[in-house]
Amino acid sequence: MQMLNPTHPCKKLQSKRINLQKLQLSFAKFIFESIDNDRSRLSEYLPWVNYIQSLDDEKKYLADAMKDWDECRIFDFAIFLNETDHYLGNIGIHHISWKNKSCEIGYWILGEFEGNGFISEAVRVIENELFALGFNRIQIRCNSKNKKSANVPSRLGYVLEGTLREDSIENGAFRDTYIFGKLKTEWRKAQS
């Protein structure tokens, strides 16, 4: 079986209500302010929030994300509303294995936009792009206590493949991690 060649997804992806744009340094101020304003809620399940304490921290993260994009290691996007161009959160493609044609999707959304289906819509846009690029498997992982995050893959036809018990430390305590997966054959079947 042939290995998938490292390929960049489109820099901008769009659906009915939202668009996803490749992260850029020009996004630093509004992303940092958004994180800072929603810090206590976001940090409950996202340990990286504690590392973004200043605008310079956000700029460094964005510079690293842009380098990772260029090197086909990670592809991170900002999520915007189509009508108002308002920033909602981020979604990214991580843990890419070009050899195994697999990757992981990670996401987060600001509290004021939670519960409107925007993350589900963003995941659909990303998975369509990934399967079209030749990926065979996509997984989504989340803290087993983060029910809102776990509802997204469940709603979109991902299979709960298992729970990694106490596999990592989050906010000073061990956490269990759900692993959801979707195969290209399952995606195709849902398309028809």
C-alpha cells in the first residue's frame, strides 16, 4: 500500500455558516483576548490555556503553528462566522501519520458560541477535506468528563473505540481519555 504524500489542505474552508482559515500572525490579538476573556472555562479541559498568558505567548504559538503547517506536521485553523466574520475558536489536524493515512482532529470554541453546532459543522468541513486528500482514518480524543466535546463525534457518526484509563495528567489529576474514530469507508457510506 502506498504512503500518502504530505499535502496541505486548503488554507480556507467554508460551509453554510462558518469558514475556517489557516492561522496567521495577524490573528494574535483577537485570539489572545478571546482566550483571556474565557480563560477559566477553557482551562477546565484544555491544559495549553495556562501557557498562553500574554500576547507574546499567542504570537509564538501562531508562529510555531505556521511553521508546522509549512512542514505538513499540524494544520490549525481559526473558525469564523460567515455573516459577521466573528471569531469562534480553533480546530486543527494533529498527530498526522502520512504513512498510515491517519490523523486526529482537535477543537475548542468560546463559551458564548457553545451549543450552536458550530464545532460539529467545522469537524464536517475538516473531515471532508481530509478524506478527499486521501486519509483513511480520523480520530477525535477528549477527556471522558467533557461531555460537550464527546457529543460532537458521537453526533457525527464516529465510533467510540475505547477509553484510555488515566492516560494523562490534566490540571494536576489523572484523566481518562475517550478515543473516537471514523474510517473513510464509513464517511463514504454516510455520503451516499
